[in-house]
Amino acid sequence: MGNDNFASLRMAIAAVSDLDNSAGIGPDTYVIEECSELIKELTKKQRGKGSDSAIIAEACDVLTTVMLLLYDLGVPEEQAIANILFKCRRAVERFNENNEM
């Protein structure tokens, strides 16, 4: 993703955050809702009734609402990236050391 896309994403997140805050609805409400919709789509797929396109749409909704939550909490992008990298490194290390998933 180029720098222009990151700049556009930052502006979009800020704009939606302003709208949500003016409506008095916290981002945690949207995270809960979108996570439940993703869970529903994943469950449907396990039963052979879901679709990858529905899962992709809901996963993107979850990512968006989580990004809004982090933005509203004032989490710097660098901190979020560092936390994600730490979790990924730790998962790989655990697997390599113990075959732990």
C-alpha cells in the first residue's frame, strides 16, 4: 500500500471517527457488532452455506472498526504495528519451539 493510500486511510478513519463521536456511538459498539457478523459468516462457511466474499466483507468491516477503536483510544500507528509484529513473532517462535499453535 503506497503512502497515498495510507494518507487516505488515515483521513477516512478520522472522518468516520468524527461522525461516530458526534452521534454518541462509541467504536466498541461497532467492533462488537462487526465481530459477531464475521463469526456468523465463518460459522455458515463451516456448515457449507457461507461464501468467501461474505467472509472478506465482514473481515474488512472488523478491521475498519478495530482501526477506529485504536484511533479513538489514541494508539499511535507505530504502537499498533509493533504489537502486531510482536504477536506474529511470538506465534512463530512458539510453533518452532513447541509445535504450539
